[in-house]
Amino acid sequence: MAVTLSEAAARHVTRYLSRRGKGVGVRLGVKTTGCSGLAYKLEYADEIAPEDVVFEDHGVKVLIDPKSLPYLDGTELDFVREGLNEGFKFHNPREKDRCGCGESFRV
């Protein structure tokens, strides 16, 4: 099992944590919501919880709760700029379908 970061995502997280002045990495997860059933969660983490599964890529720690890991296994987190918009994008090989608005997905 593995979750990875692109170089662009790792640079963005590292810069943000540096400006913020604290944090150990980024926490990824899924929640039940939307028309397709699941949505991604992403937040900066200040500490590692005992139950967290920890991956490290490009020097950045990625923390995942054990319940979310089966849905995220194999996912790459990327940071992209498209026109005037920028943000994180999940490349998840387990994703079978995505709702029309792009907010939720199904595995």
C-alpha cells in the first residue's frame, strides 16, 4: 500500500508548512458525502496520531487514517495550475466514477 505526492505537491506543502511555521505534513482521508458517495479530505497536520499510517515522499509526510487507506491506496496527490485556478488534484486508480460536479467519487 502506498500514497505518493508529485514533486509539485511536495513543493507546495513544504512552502506552506514553512510559511505557517508549524506542521508535520499533510493528512488525507475520505468522507461519505455527495451524489457518488465519497469525497476527499485534505488538511495540514500538526501532529501524527497513533492510528495514522504514515508515508513519506519527496521529504513530505502523508498521514492517512486506517479507514480511508483502502480507498486511497495507489493515489498520487498532485498540485496543478490551470489558467487562473490552482489546487490539489487526486489521481486515484481505484476511482471508478465521479459525479458531474466533481466533488464526490465512487470506488
